[in-house]
Amino acid sequence: ILPGVCIGNGAVVGSLSVVTRDVEPYTIVGGAPARLIKKRFPGAIAERIEKSAWWDWEHETLRDRLPDFRDIRLFLHKYC
């Protein structure tokens, strides 16, 4: 990953990739240089996940809500 490059939340970077530019949230990139392979979720869903900021929740809250993470649409319906 080159200096100054940002990797968005939920992004996946393939091993041995050379990341030369910013990677958008919830995308999968790989290669040298890294290129978009695919988006993990449709844009509207990715935006809602980003707005939920679940990574800022307390550990106990995360543990209690763990089953809801198994179905992203249910999760978004309940918490966003």
C-alpha cells in the first residue's frame, strides 16, 4: 500500500496486491497494480452499512447482536 492511500471500511485487498490509489469502502481489489474485482454489496446497502458505524458499538452490544450480522438485510432493517 503506497503512502497516502486510503483503504475504505469493509474493503478486501488481495494478498500480494500493490495498492496505488484509494480503495472505496466494501469493494474487493487485487493485482499489481490493484484493480477493482467486484463490489461486496450494491451501493445503497454499502452506504447504509457505513452509516450504521457498527464498529463503534460497545463490545457487549456487538456480542448481543452477533446473530443479526448473518443476514445483512435483516441487520440493516433493525439498526439503520
